[in-house]
Amino acid sequence: SPPFGLAEESQTSAPNHHHDKNINSTSNKIRFLAIGDWGGTPHYPYSTHGQLRTAHGMARVAAASSSPASVNHDVDLDPSASFVLALGDNFYKSGVDERDVDIRFNETFEKVYGQEELQIPWYVCGGNHDHRGDITQQILLSKSKGTRWHFPDLNHRVVKEFTVRSPIKTAGAETFHTSTVKIEILMIDTIHLAGFHDAETELLYGEFHPLPGPSSSLQASTTSSWIESALQKSDADYLLVAGHYPVYSPCRHGNTQDLIENLDPLLKQHGVTAYLSGHDHCQFHYQYDSLDYILTGAGMNCCYNATMKEFLPEGGDLKYIWEDYTSSHGDTGGFASFEVGKEEMKVIIHDQDGDKLYETVLLPRTEHQKRGVYKEFSF
């Protein structure tokens, strides 16, 4: 039978499609966070200083804030975050199995991210370290009643819709036009597309040895087919694809050749707004050939050097990078946040305390021909 998480019927079934309609957003936008490579340690206390500090920074950013100068006091200018994307390497160094899944889940996840502001859905994909263990144990965690951990399958869809009210001034009175904004996120398993090193291989060749390619052509082709089908069906205003491995990266792991060859063309063909990833323990925004690549892989430590920058494609634009030579002394982690509205999606890269390092604006798919118009701000 097909490997867990790859059966064609299971990947398109209802549990693998989380769809929230008419999210209550009094500010005409929704916010969410993304964090990669946050998975603690396999021994007591099962977490790191950088992970704990970054969790507090996430809670700070996730909290709602309002402006005292606002005329309409019912408008929450910055609503609280609605959800978190967890971009893989959820449990270092070799994932979990049935013997340690409970203690690792409680100590590495529940206790670290126990702040009230982070008691929101976490949508999860797997990383290479997760695949070293029994990744089905992480998927089974989703079955617990009331859990915020959403990992129903190796590939799954997250769809959020909210209503925007725009004022229309007429001669008589002010009325409002309402419209719906939809954001869709495909959480994908890039390990089945590009392979991974087991612990013995990593010890022999080093952590940054090039990936070996998919271990199963069936797994790779089934995953690719699922991604292509989901992309074809999407009518979202903003379409994101999120996986663990980057397509392109200037940091120590570098580019992922299998994704360049087999994933990147699909992203561009179907007008994906941005590709999100982790794996490299740095943070950056890279733009190439009309597509934006956002990497946030500093969930518990910072940072890998940008030793692979020279291998980025000619003609690409590394708009921002946070790595060893640009991060100040004492930096221990980081994450990203997103603010989605009708006209634009704001992407913000934060350090471990939630302080803003960089900000950019991406346009909705209906403005796809205007994707070259960006606003960048460094702090």
C-alpha cells in the first residue's frame, strides 16, 4: 500500500482541507505567523534558550494592538494573529516515535508556546529531521480533541476567507461595499520530493552535504501530482506554498536542485504569490523570475552564514537577508509575520524578540502583472 500520507484519496479528503469562511476581521485584514526549525532538543529540558525567547517574541507580535487616535474605536487596526505555520524540523534531532512523542510534544511544543496569544491553530509540515523518526506520530497528534496542532497529512490545504467592508460615499449617506478575500496555503512535504540524510550519512559527510534526491519515485510523483492538482483548483486571491526545503537559498544548505527542477515551474505556472520555507537557519526574501521566496528558519537559533550566495541564479534579487554577518551579537532566533488585506499582503521578518527587521508588500493574484511593484523597508 502507499506510504502513510500519500494515498491519493486521503490527500484530497475533507480532513486535509481546513477552510474557514467569514473570519471575524473588524480591521479588514487577517494576520498570521510562520516559524521554521524550532524543534528543541532530544534531551532535557527539550527546548533551547533561543526557542523560548523566540516564543515570547511571537506572542508579542501575535497580540492585537489598536491606535488610540482611531476615530472608529471599534476598528482593531492590528488584529490578533489567527494562526501559525510551522515549517518543519518540529522535533530535533530525529523526530519522534511512539516512545517519546508525548513528552516531546508537551515539553518542546505545548510548554514553549504556551502563551495565550499562541493558543491558535498551528498548521504543520514535516522537515528532514522529522522524517528521521516516525512522522506518522506527528500526524496522529492531530486527532486529539481540541488540539491546536493541525497536521492531518503530509500534504494539506489551509483556506481562510474574510469579508472586507469598503466605504462608498453618496450624496445622501455613507454606505459600504462588501467583498470576500481568500488566502490559500498548501502545506507540502518537500522531503518526498528531494530526500534526506539519515543520522549516519550526516555524520559521515556533514550536515550540509547535498540532498540525495527522493528515496521513492512513487512518493515524489504522487506528491507532485497532489501539488499540481491543488494549484490548478485554487481561485484564492493570495496563494502560498509552504514546505521545509527552500527552492533557492544563499545560506549554508544552498539551493535544492530537485525543487528547482520539479516544483518551481509549477509555482510559476500557476501564479503562486510566494513560496515559504525553512531548513536554512537564517531569514531572507529573494525574488526571481516573478516569484517571491520567503525563508524563516531561525526558530530556535541564528544564524547560518550566506556561504552559498554565489549559486543563486543570475538575475535574481536578494532583497534582504539576516545571517551571521548581518545579525547583531546576541541574536538567538527569529520568525515571520503576515498581514493580509484586500489590496496587499505585508510580509515582516522579525528577530527573536519580535522586533521588525524587514518589511515588504506582495500583491494579490488579481494584480499579477503588477508584481514588479514592491515596497521594501529595512529597519
